Amino acid sequence: MGIRLDEMRLDGATNEILLWHGLHPDDVVHVAHNGLDDRFSDLKNFYGAGSYFTDQWCKALQYSRAAGCSIRKKRCRNKFRCACPGPKVALLCRVLLGEPYMAKQSDNLKGQRHPPFRDAENQILYDSVIVEPQWMQCTQKQQQHREFVLFDRRSIYPEHIVYFTCK
């Protein structure tokens, strides 16, 4: 049974979109039962301690690792694409972006557990963060892929679990 993206209905009022999330196969059962949980996110992530998504399959592949290989401990020694044998996993998720904050080159969101303030005086936050490809001062690198960061697990619904192998 294939995924027919043209038949999926998305809610434009909440800025709902479909995004990819690469993950380790050991995490699939937990995510299937509990969803993606930003409380487990790393405070060292460049754009905040949230759940990261992309609309680009090649970016999701960077985080889709076979058993025994991880993004931090690359058994295969490949930086951008796991070459280890065995299945890899990615999620196709419904994500509610709400009113997103567009990251700027000068932003340093590392260590943040929420998106920036939309209205600091009234303590009103943006709903998510979008990072476009651009030179980022916080990393001193060119951001190659578009990334979306969500800080509220209630805004994320893993719609499909996709198992695959790479040759």
C-alpha cells in the first residue's frame, strides 16, 4: 500500500504540513506509543531543544541510521548517510507550524526550550522555528537544508513509519 500524498487533507488554518523526521530503529516503538517528545531533545541543538523535521528526504536520511549506528557514533564512519547494513527508518509526520519564527543568520537559539517571543512584553511565543538555507553565525557554516523545529509534542502526529534500505 503506497502513501498518496495528494489524498491527505491538511489544515491550512493551523499551517499544517507534512514533514520528514529521521530516527534510529530502536526509537520506533517508543515514538509509535508516545509520539515525539521535545523533553528528550538535546540542549546543544543549534536551533533549540525541540523536535527537528525537514521537507527534504536527503536531510532525513542523515538521521535515519541502522541498528548499531547513530548520528553521534557513526559505526559506518559516513557523516551524511548511513552505509551500515540493515533497515533504516523515517517518519512522515503531520506538523502544526502555527505562526513560525523565521530564523535569522545572527540567531543563537542553542539551549532554548521554546521558540522566540513574538511579543516579549506579553510573553507570547511563536509556535515553531523555520531555518532556511543560509550562512548561520551560530554554526559558522552554511545551512544546507530547510529545517523545522517544534517545541510542543501536541503539534506533531507521526502519520507513517517508513522502513527502507539504502544501496
